[in-house]
Amino acid sequence: MLQRLWWSSLPLRTVTITVSSSLVILIVGGFFLVRQATAGIIDAKHTSAIAETAATINRIQEQLRGTDLRTVSLDERLNHLADDAASQSGRYHVLVQGSVSGLTSQGVSPDSVPTDLTAKVGESNGMWTAPTTVHYIDHVRPDVPGIVVGSTLWSPEASRSIPVYFIFPETQEVATIKLLRRSVISVGALMALAIAVTTYLATRHISRPIRQASITASKLAAGALDERMVVRGTDELATLASSMNDMAAQLHRRIDELERLSSLQQQFVSDVSHELRTPMTTMRMASEMIEANPDDSVQVRSVELMRAQMERFELLLVDLLEISRFDAGDAQLAVEDCDISELVRSEIIDGTPLADRLGVPIMLVAEDAQTAEVDPRRISRIVRNLLSNAVEHAEGKTVEVTVAGNDCAVGVAVRDHGVGFEPCQAEKVFGRFWRGDPSRVRTVGGSGLGLAIARQDANLHHGWLTAWGRPGQGAFFRLVVPRQLGGVIVESPLPASPSDVGYSDGEEE
């Protein structure tokens, strides 16, 4: 379902691909932007922390020099100076490493100072920094990330160094970074939505003429030759619409011309066939009158030859009229519930004199009654054409006729063992006036339209008429019709090639 929807909708594919590509670009770009902004904010915080720590340490150191240790202890003085510096700033906390109790400060846990930083400050003078997490003693305020700057102070007599640590919470920076991330995500989502909408509108604008062209082409293919596209503007899409309209107009004119020519051809064939019937009738009457008074043997023989040719000519006229009906689409079925086996037996009986004259035995293999809803006249004509064709080309060998059926269809097969034909000629044999060997003289005297008419008769019944042949192995013609008019042939009761040579070339249906 999804695959079919994907390949059937151009806007869907375009929007999906565009939005997906845009999201990848936005995510990568947003991540890079947030990362760079975060690094900039942290670096700025680090720089300001160091600068502020240096200034504060210098101020505290000056205040320590003026301290009289006889009136106040050093630890008390340090704690007082530290608390005073932290309260004045409000941007950091100060922890002093006392001589007895370790790190001391109001409100901030000594765990906020990393142990590796305390080791560095205790080992050497200077200023050191490290990232940390600020822990509060009251446990009311949440822990926040921060920066610790460690340095040393000297006692008033400069007898010992005192480690001191400035802790800068990054509460504001974290809020700024979160706001930046939310802003980037929101802007990215809005941009993706805007890209999707814009892409959809642009694709819809472009695909609408294409869809109209497809619909117009489908209607033209269905026969609506008056269908045209609306032309708007002068761009490439307008050129496409104009080209489609020009093509439809040209197609309409050509089809009208072909229909007119076809109608003229059909009318010509029909008129010629009808007009020739009158002289044919006159000639037949004259021959009968001459034949009724046989005074001259040569004259009588001439009349016999003329009558044979007139019969052949009349058969050709009948076949031409039938072909013209097929071309005009006027052929109709007179359906009856018939026994196909009986129709085949009747045609074999009628064809026996010709078979005897040519020395061709006919063998019928038929099962019980095989009934079907067919036009008996047309089915008999198909069998007659197949039988006469087989007898003519059998070269004195037996012609085998088989009738079989199944639940959905009835089949008739005619097999001869005569000259046969090439496999590539299996469809050509149903062409009009087609002859496999032009040098071969007809012995039966057909019109050359029999197999073409037989194929059309089979198509009217929604059936099959196939041919198989091999040079020197004969030919095999198979007729299959559904038992009910308009039914579907699910499986053929007869193979597409004779059983004595096996199936080959993918002929079995």
C-alpha cells in the first residue's frame, strides 16, 4: 500500500525527499550552531571568572596585610573577607582552606571543589581552573554546573600560603544554552514546516499540468478525441499543454481520415461483391441453358470449367462480404446450445467426397456429447475450413480430428501429417490471402480467406484458434470455445501442439 502510494504521488515523493534533506541539514547545522554557541558562552564565563578571581584575590591580599593577628585570628579574618567578597559580588562563592577544619564557606559544600584541583593548588602557587558541580549545604537549591578557580593567599607575615577557591555557578549560562537549544529546535521545526509547505505548493503547481496531461492522454486513448488541455501562460508547462492539444488535433484528424478510408473500403468491397452477383447470376443461367442443349462436347467441357470457376468466384464474393462485416463490426452471433461433436461429424460427412477424391482418410476421435452456447453456422464454417485445409495439404496421409471438453471449454483439433509450415508462420497462416508456398497450386480452390474468417469467428466466441506446424511433420490446428457465451477459458481441454511430437517452444497454454 505504502509503496503504491509512494510511486503514485509525485508531490509526496518531492515533499518527503525535500523535507528529509532539509531536516538533515537543519539538524547538523543546529547542532554545530549550539555547540559553537555553548563553547563561546563557556569560554566567556571562564575568562571572566579568571579575571574576577584575580582582582578579588589582590583585594583580599591587600586587606590581609593590614590585619592585626593579635586582635583576631587568621581563620576568622579569612572567612570574613571571603564572605564579604562573595556577598558583594553575588556571582560566585568563596571557599577557604582552613588550618584545622579544611574547606569552609557559608552555604556551599566543600565537595564542590574537585580533589585534583586542591592537589594542584596545594603543590604550587598560581591560578588553576576546573569544571565542577556546585553542591549546596541546604539541599534546597539544586546542584548546578560551574567553574572553580583555585589560587593562594599569604598570611600577613607571609609565613604560609592559604588555598582559596572561587566557585562560579553557571546557572545563567545553562539557562541561556537551554533557551538557545529551544530556539534552534523551534526555528528548525518552523523552517522544516515552511519548506514542506513551499515544496508542496510548488510541486502541486508543477504537477497539476502534468496530471492534466496524463488525464487528457488517458481520455484520448479511450476515444475522447475532442478532449483538450487548458493553456495558461507561456512557460514550459504551457508549451507542454499546447503540444498535447496539437497532438490530439492531429490524432483526431488522422483517425477521422482512417475511419473515412476504412468506411470507403468496406463500402467498396460490399458494393463490388453485390454488383458482381448480378453478372454471376446471368452467367450461371447462360451456362445452364447451354448445358441443357449439349450439341458440342467441347462446348460442354467449357461450360463445366466456367461453372467451376464461377462457383469459386461466388465463394470468394461470399468470403469478401463476410470479411467486410467483420471490418465494419457488424458480425453478430446467433447463439444456440449445440453439440460440437455432432457439428464436427456433419462436416466430416460433407467433406468425405473431397477426401476420397484426394485419397485422404479422416479419423474422428470424439468423446460424449460436448455441448456449448455457440453459433452453429460459424463453428461449422471454422471446422469446414480447417478440415478442407488439412485434406488439401495431407498428401494422402490420415487427417485426425479430435473433440474434447472440460468444465469451462470445448476444443476441436485437426491434425494432418502433410507438408506443414515453419514455426514462424504459425500466425501468418491466419492472414488474408496468405500462402505458405506461392509455387504450390491449389487443389481445392478456396478463396484464401478461410483461415482469416475462422480466426474472426473464434474471436467472436471469445475463443482461441491456434496453429502449430513443422516442415515435413504436418500441421495442428486447435479451436477452443467457452461452454457459456462470454465465459472465460481457464484451461484448454486440448494441447497447443500434437502429442506425437511433444510440447516445445512454450506452445502449451
